[in-house]
Amino acid sequence: MRAAYSETYKVSKTFGVPIDFVYAWCTDFRGDDLRMIGSRNTRNLHEKTKSRVIWTVEGKKLSAGTDPVRVVWLSPPNAWHLETCGDGSEVGEYRLTSIEKDKTRLDMTFTETYRSKKGIPSREELKAEAVDHWNKYGKFLERDYKKSRRG
């Protein structure tokens, strides 16, 4: 058995949106979601139920021969759990907390596991990437909430 190397890190993001809208938006997985963060990869949804979502990721930057699988277990009204395999391993815990009438904080904990120490990003690099992604997602989330209020 090969040794595994892992990094665990936590990030939080606050949105000016009520918790129920944030949960629905964050757990409405779609094939083109990754475009919001500038990725050319796409999600191929294989299962989408009230309790679980399964997809694979397809794109040019992925290692040859990989078919990265993502599984999310939904825990309404405020949490979900992610596990990945195929291109490394990642476990993510997501929990929403209502902090004011129209403000919600998303707390995330990730553990990424690698087969070798070679090329492992630092905890700071992993956190910075997660913060960047959620800042981008947050702009779309808040825009969609404002649109929903107008209609």
C-alpha cells in the first residue's frame, strides 16, 4: 500500500442572501456550473435525487485515463457532504448558518489526499483557490437572488 499525504483546510464565505435560497442554489448542481469559476471542464450528471448527486468531470486539463467522480450527500436545510475520487481524493463538509435575516455564512472544511508528496499544493494555496472560487460563485448567487426578488 502506498503512503497517502493529505492537507486539511477551512474557509468561510458570507452571502447577502437568506439561508434557504443559498442552500437551494448551492445544491442545484448543473453541468455548466464550473463556467462560473472560469473552468472549461463540465459536469456530466449521472444521478440527481433529493438525497444525493453524482457526476463526473470532463475536460482537457484532466489527467489522461481519469474519470473524476464526485458524490454529494444532501442534508437539508443547511448542509451537504462531498467526496471525490479518480483524480486524487477530496472530502468536503459544507454547513450554512443564518447570521442575519438576509445573510448566510457558508463554512467549509476540505481534506485533500494525494498519493505522493510531489507537486502537492500548500494549505495556503488550497485555501486561496477555494476562496477565489467561492468569491466567484458568490457573485452569481447574489445576482440570482436579486433577480428572483425583482420577479
